[in-house]
Amino acid sequence: MRLARLRLLNFRQHAESEIEFDSGLTGIIGPNGAGKSTILEAIAWALYGGNTVRGGNESLRFHRASARAPVRVELDFDLGGHRYRVVRGLTTAELFLDGGEQPIANSVTAVAEMLQRRIGMTRTEFFNTYFTGQKELAVMQSLTAGERAQFLSRVLGYERLRAAQELCAARRKELASEIQGLRTGMPEGDAVARDEAETARALEAATRAAEEADRLERETQEALQSVAPRWLAAQTGREERQRVATELAAVEGEAGALTRAEARHAQELEQVAEARTALTPLLPDVEAFERVRKELETSRALAISDGRRRALADTQAALALEVQVLGEQRTRLAAAPAEEEQATLELETKRRALEEAQGKLESRRTEWVRDRQEVDTRLRALRGQYAELRDQRDTLVQLGDEGKCPTCTRPLGEHFRNVLDVLERQMETVEADGAYFRSRLEQLEGMPADIEHLDEQRRKLQAEVGQSERRLAKVQAGVAQLAQVERDLAAKGARLAAASAELEGIAGGYDEARHRALEAEHARLAESSTLANRLSTRIEREPALLREAESLARQRAALEERRKAASARLAALEFPEDEYLELRRLHDEVAAAYAEASRAAAGARAGRELAQAAADRAATARAEYERLSALVEALERDRRLHEELHRAYSDLRTDLNFQLRPEVSEIASNFLTELTDARYTELELDDKYRLLVLEEGVPKPVISGGEEDIANLVLRLAISQMIADRAGQSFSLLVLDEVFGSLDEVHRQNVIDLLRGLHDRFEQVILITHIEGVRDGLDRVVSVGFDPKSGAAVVTTADPALAESALLGAGAGAGAGAGSAA
């Protein structure tokens, strides 16, 4: 694996940073807290997601970024001959391959799973292989012998064997429990055989009983079939007699109805003769009724025209009055348009003045609020910095000369006083800056007088604008009213002209007294006309009544023929009643015997089916018993196999642990030889996994702090080499975070020379340190600083010589700036 480029956006201390990586030795140098280790954290987060960061995803956003600002890390790296680019946000992730525009994975889970498969390591294995920190170098010193062995087994992946062995043991236990459960639920073999024999005997007896019941059912069915035709014929004859008797009764009923119809028909003929006699005296009134009706219709039309004429006269008078009133309103509102133009110009002038005053007020108020917020933010930051410095000073004072350096964790000794003085000077500087910003904040608490004056001007202009708006609205209402008056005046004038023209076209000549007389005469003659119409209608039915009399005579002759035919058929169908009753008794006895035999046969068949079901259950129980027996036997074989596998895992772990110490010692000794210029050539782990440096084959009883750091470093490099070999990955990347510890300048240079000499194994080495003295030995330097103005980390890349000059210049400038602020 080889890193190519890293870009951070609003990630921890980095508002926006970008780093280009290359082969060789790259140093990431900067003071503590500037954001160096955040770069490693960003690499791990890009590859493996949220479980790699301190505090969870919510703590990642740059503290000065807005709540909606994006948080993103982009990492480009080479692996297995391909270039990958992973882009990860708080809730999103995408993975691109070989510069492609479409991602090959586009969700948080999918990207993490695919990268873990491609890298071939879990997050823990990746950190134990590629990353080494100062605290991890001496991690085994505080452990017991057993804990040291477990630590090495875990980082080398041997714990997977233990996990597999535990899974094997768990499966073996599950198999034993399953076998016990199956055996507990299985029936006894003898009980299954007895049940099978008993159900076979019961099935045989039920079969014999069902066959006997079927025979009796067939015999009774044959007897019923011999009687059934005679009984059916008797029933059919009886039903036919009943039908003919019903038909004869219906003919008699129809004859009665026909007699009543003949009587009603004769009465209607008499009524026709009476109507002809009564109609003759009514004919003169009928002729006079038609003449009076026509004259009355003419009088009614004249009455309607006279009412319309009176209504139009009233409308004409009302419209003339309304036209007069609207003319007076138009004269009064004629000046409204000119007043509207004047009021509009006045309102626009005052609105422009209000907008100008509002802009000045907002600009000045924004400037005041921004100044107060910046001072308040800076004061809180100084308070936090002062509290942190005070805690460090109090801790050092409490621990005394035996206290540890907050950077390298080594005892301070004679440097105690110097470190304490530096902390106190820093506290004095922060305290002075805090006093200045507190004073400035008090000055900005109250609203400035010029802002209050601008606000008063704005309120006065707002009142004037409101007054002008009300005046304009009143004038605009007058203009609208004038337009409405014009429209109403035109409409009502048109209506007045139309009413006058219509009034002139209406004719006169209406006589109200004659109209009342015609209404009375029409009502009297209408009664005679109505009576004459009813009598004429009755007389008009005479031809139809004569035809109906002929039809009734024909119906009477047809009914007589039907009555004679029905009487003859009824006499031919006579059957003795005693013979019918005897035949019914015989049929009922045979049917009852057949029904009883059928019920008995059905019960016998049901018993046979129950016996068959019991026999089937017994056979199923036999098959289930044989299946469970075979399953128990198979599970027993699987359990014995897991017992053998459990023993094999134990033997394999024992062999690997036996080979572990010599292999680690050999690889670490090769690194130690190169790092110490062959001053020491041998390093080994004893049976308690303690680290021993050998000098001419003899363990050194006491080694210095620098020698201890060197021994821990080569041991960590050896472990990383073994992890990479077992993972099947080319070990091209190594990241060392603050590994120099208490090494002096010579040994630091030896570490750099060692890594440079091992370029064939470690193609890309990244050193993270706060020690400026290692710049000259590096191929590239990435400087990480802090910008107090933006509150963000500043990342620059240069060759070692240029980077050192730039850093010295920046330090001088920062010191001058701090003095000016104080």
C-alpha cells in the first residue's frame, strides 16, 4: 500500500488542508496540538469509517465551521497495481477505482467492507502493521509474562485460532445438547413395534365389519328398488287427479267472472243511452263558451300590457333621479387623479430616504455585533488556554523533579525548572491578553450613540412613510370611486333610454269592467262544457261496447267446452284409496330398512378409516423413529469430528507460540544490527517474553533509556514485518508517530539512516514528530502550524532546508504579532 494524496475539509483542526505524499522519508513536523496526529486519524477514518475516531462523528467538524458545513476526507492511494480514491463524509462514502467517474461502492457500509477486503486487514491489523506510536513501543513493559504472550498472539493474528477453537468447542457443545434433546424426545423401539402390531389387528377386524355392513346395505337397496316403481306410479296418478280437479275448479271460477263481466257490460250500454238523452239541451252553451273564451284571452293580454306600462313608468322616474345624483358625484371627484400623482411622488421620496437610513443602521449594527462576537470568542479561547497551562503547571509542581515531560513522557530531572518557567511565562502572556480582551468586551457591551441616533432617524422616517401611504390610499380610493361613478352613470343612462323607448311602444285600450264580466261568464259556461265533454266521451264508447259483447259470447262457449273435457278426464283417473295406503306402508318399511342398513354401513366404513389412520400413524412413527436414529448417529459423528478439531487447534497454537519468540528475535536482531552500526547484533525474547539485548551473546543487565527505545523500536518493526508477511501484503508503508522518545541526536539520526537503508522494505515512511532537528535527514517535510486568526491548522510542504527557513520566519512573525497584541 502506498499513500498518494490526502485532502481534509472541516476535519478537526483542519479547515481545508491538502497533502501530497511521495516515496522515501516524509516528515510531518509541528508543535503539539497543531493537528499532526489528526492527519493519521483522517487516513484511518477514510479507510474504516466512524469507529476509528475519538468522540464519534459528531466531534469531527471544525469548531469554527457552521452546523451545515460539510465534513469530508479524500484519500488517494495505490494498492495491488490500482489507484483508489475514497471520499468519506459524516453520513456518506464513495470509492473510485483508477480515475473512474462512477464509484464502485457508494454507501458507508459498502465502502468499508470493500476496502477491508482489498487491503486484506481489519482496522486493528492495519494499525498494528502500518502505524507505530511512542506509547505502543514500550507497551509490553507493563504487562505480565502471560499478558505479553497474549499481546504478541493478538497482534500477529494467532488469537484467530483461539477464537476458532472456541467456536469449535461451542459447536461441539451444541451438538451434544442436540443429541441429548433428540434422544429424550425419541420413543422406545419396542413401544413402536407393539403399536404397529395392534393397529394392524384392529384394521383387519374393522375391514370384516365394513364388508358385512355393505352386504346388508345392498340387499335392502335391491328391495327398495323393486317397490319404488309401483309407489312412484301411484304418486304420479294421484298428482294427475289433483291437477285435473284443480283445472276444473279454475274453469268454474272463470265462468263466474264471465257472468259478472256480462252484467257490467249491459249496465254500460244503458248508461250510453242515458248520456245521449242528457247531451241535447247542453249544445247551445257549448257554442257560446268558445266565443267567450277567445274574447277573454284578448282581454287578458291587454291587462298584462297595462301592468308593464305602469311598471316602466315607475322605473323611468327612479332612473332619472339616480342619473342626477351620479352627475353630482362625478363633478365632486373630478380632481382625484391629479391628487393621486402628487401623493405618489411624495411617498416615493420618503421611501428612498427610509431605505437609505435602514441600510446605514444595519451596516453599523452588524459591524458592532461582529466586533463583540470576535472579542468574546477570543476571550473564551484564552480562558481555555490559561486553564490548560495552569493544570500542566500544577501537575508539574505536584510531581516535582520526578515528573514526566508532557511530550516525551520521560522524567524531567534537571529540566524541571526550565519547563516550569516556560509554562509560567506562557500563563503571564495569556493573562495579559485576557485583560485586554475583557476591557474591550466591556467597551462593546452597550449600544453606541451613533447607532441609537440612526435608529431614531429610521423610526421618524417610518412614521412619515406610513402617513404618506394612508393619504395615497385615500386619494386612490377617490380615483377608483370616480371610475365607478362614470361606469354607473353610463349604465343607468342607457337603462333610462331603453325604458322610455319601451314605454312609447306599449298600446292602450284595456277595459277592466268588461274583463271582470268575461271572467264570470267564462266560469259559468265552463261547467256546461265540462259536462258535455264527459257525456260525449261516454257516447263514443258505444261501438267498443258492442264489439266486447260479441267477445263475451265467444268466451262463454269456450269455457263450456273446457268444463266438459276436464270432467271426462277426472272420471278416467279414479284409483282406490285403500290400495294407495297399503302401497305407501310397504314402501315406507323398505325405505326405513335401507336407511338403517346405510347408517350401519357408513359407521363400519368410518371405523375402518379410523383403523387405517391409526395404522398409518404407527407406520409414520416407525419412519420417524428410524429418521431420528439416523440423525442422532450423524450428529454423533459430527461431534467426534469437532472433538478432534478442537485438539488439533490446541496443538497448532502450541506449535505457533513455540516458533514465535525465535522468529521475532531473528527479525528484530537484523534491524538492531543496522540501527546501531553493529554495536549490538542480537536481541531476543526470553521464555517470559521479556526483551533482552545481548552483547557478545550475554544479556546486558542494564540498558540506557535510549537503548531501551531502540530495542522497542526494532521489536515493533519486526512485529509489523511479520504481520504484513502473514497478511500477504507488500509492506511498502510505515507510519511512525513520536517514536524518538528520549533518543539523542545521534540515535535519532541512526533511526533515520536505518529506515533509509531499508528502502527496499519500506518504500514509503512517514515520521510524525515535534522535533525540528530531524529535518535534514528527510526527503520531504510537511509542516503543520496553527493560525490564531482562523483557528485552523496550516499545512505546507517543502524540502527540508526551505521548510526550516520558512518555519523560523513564521516563528519570528508570530512572536512579533503576540507582542503587538499584548
